[in-house]
Amino acid sequence: MDYLDLSPIARAAGTVVLPGSKSISNRTLLLAALASGTTEVKGLLASDDVHYMLEALKALGVKWGRHGDSNDYRIEGVGGPFPVKQAELFLGNAGTAFRPLTAALALSQGNYRLSGVARMHERPIGDLVDALRQLGAEIDYLGNAGFPPLAIRPAEIRDGNVIAVRGDVSSQFLTALLMALPLTGKQSTIQVISELISKPYVEITLNLLARFGLTVERHGWERFVIPGDQRYQSPGVIHVEGDASSASYFLAAGAIGGGPIRVEGVGKNSIQGDVRFAEALEKMGARIVMGDNWIEASGAGRLQAIDVNLNHIPDAAMTIAIAALFADGVTTIRNVGSWRVKETDRLTAMATELRKVGAEVEEGADYLRITPPPAGRLTPHVAIDTYDDHRMAMCFSLVALGGVPVRINDPACVNKTFPEYFQELARIAKA
């Protein structure tokens, strides 16, 4: 389908059971693959990104099986580095697969080639490669320096080093090192040499490492020590939380469209930082109620503009940009420079598409300042370009809550994380 036309939505209410978290799904799969023992993974996300990880693990000698038509999988861990020592892996635009696999393969003593779609080859990986080279890893760029595709060769891995890595481009570089370094069996120290962005995503990683038996000593957000002689051990069974980033669209729909809308699968006990999106929405005037495994949002009338630093929740921050269309005043979203190296340059993409629907937008190096159209009147019949970015499609679907029809180009891009998104949106939409 080249496009999807959404009719105006008068209000939104209902309950949504969230799909599994992408970040948790792919981290869990890799850790289960490297662990000793068999892991039952419950509620794995069914999406393109997870498919790429599963297929890569199969090519690397990891045996896994799916239980019927469910989202429950059985992963037979290999208990260390990957047994297959030569492979060519295509990973689409899945950063949560590409970055951690790069690190794990660099320590697996084999010949590997990793590639993806054209956009993946525009997403920086040089800081991770530089960090791995400090260990002695042999990694070559097959295209532009600092970017995929990559070739990895066997290398003598040194130990006892302090590995320095930048933290201000992507927290996935630190995550990749934290997940791979236990493969050496030696004590390792990671020094983050710039501001670490997206800290809640690193907290997800640390939480899951602990579930698989790894101890990491964290000294602030600058230094991480992984003691030696540790090996991943299967926890037996692990449940994947619902995706907190995906929850943001429905919570915003409840705030904009009256609600109440309840999302199930995340709540106050979540290990995902993106549940803090609810705090930002509450500052805009939404009513938020939270349970152990659910969050509910509702609203009454227009929201209020905010000026907020959303460095800690960059994915969910995109939804605040859409909520700004329904707020009185000027909303400023700060410290989201990492948007520029995501599935697309999200700062420019968001600014371009917000202007289409009538907003006045100032785009800075790492911020957006959004003034909604006068009297909240959104431009009808706009065709939103999605840039092969799932979050662009899901965010801008909420424009229909402004009482205007909207066209979403390339709606299938939501398959990256939430294939049933538009069906769920239609289910909660009320005439």
C-alpha cells in the first residue's frame, strides 16, 4: 500500500495491549543466544527489526524455535562466542541488531560482513568501531569511513584496557560494549568520554545483564566496570515488556481525543525510561493514572505548551512534537540532537511535516520550537511523508484527532516495530 487515508477522529477511548518492546526484545535475544542454557522468551515483539536479529542468530549457529503462532520463543544459548566463524548478515535498518552484533562478532574470532539498507549505511558507527579497535578488534569499513557496511576479521583481543567511547551520538554504542565484553572473560572498564544521552536505554541494558547473571559496577554515568570470570547464564524464562515508546501514541491520543485510553504492558514498574513520556504529557495538562502494568491518559480541552529537555526519551519525544499541535502556546523540545542519526534525520523530517499541517517550526541543531496554527486549525488533506521511519508514520496519524483527514505515505514502515498499529488506532477511534 503506497498510502493510507485516515478520516477525522472525533475522540479516542479504549484499551490497547501493547506489542513487546523492540529494545528489550533484541537485547534479550542476543543475551539468550550468548548464554549457557535454554531461555524461554515470552511476548517477543513481532516486527522487522526482531526478524533481522532472529535470522542473524540462526546464521551464526544459534538454534531457536517459535511456539506455534504465539510470540513465545525458545532460544538455545551457545554459552559464549558464536560458533559459526564466517557469515554475511543483512540487518535492514535495525540499529538494535546492528550495533550489538558488531561488538559481539568483533570478539567471536571469525570473518563476518554486516550490511543493511541504504539508510543504515548513513547511520554512524565509528565511535563503536574505535572503541572495539582499542581492544585489538580488526574491523574494516566497506564504504564510507565511520559507517556501515563492515567487515570483521579474527583478531587477538587484548585485556586489561580501559575502553573509551563517546556517549553523545548513540547510547547503543555503550550498550553494545556492555553486552559483548563479558565474552572476553576478563575484567573490562568502559569510560564514557562525553555526555551520555538516552540513559534510560542503558538502564534497560544493565537490568537485562543482571537477569542473565552479569554484575556491572556503575560509577555515575561515566565509568562502567565489568568484573572478570563472568558468563551469561539463562534465567530460564523471561517476559518482554510492552513497548513504552509505542505507548506514547495512544497516551497522546487519550490526552488529545478525550479518552480515557489505557495501555497495558507497561506501568510504574517498567524498566523502560520511555514511561516517563507520561510525565511530559501530564505537564501539558493531561490526566495520567498509572498502575503496576498499565497507564491511562485522558484530557479535557486543549493542552498547554511546555519547554522541556527530552534527551532521556528521544523516541517518545517525537510524540510531544505532535501534541504541541493541540497545545496553547509555543512548545520547545530540547536536547534531541540524536534524532539526526535515527532511521531518518528526525529533526528535519519532523519540522518539514509539522509545517505541512500548519505549524510554525524553528529547527535548531538539537531542538524544535513549535507554534501550532492559529485557533488550532490544522491544514486538511495533507500527505505526510514518512521517510521509511515507523515513528514518523505513527506520530502523524494523530493529526486526524484535529478533525481533519490526513494521508500517511508508506504506512507499511510501521512494520519495523508495530505492524498492527493502524488497526489498533482504528479500534480506539470514535465517531
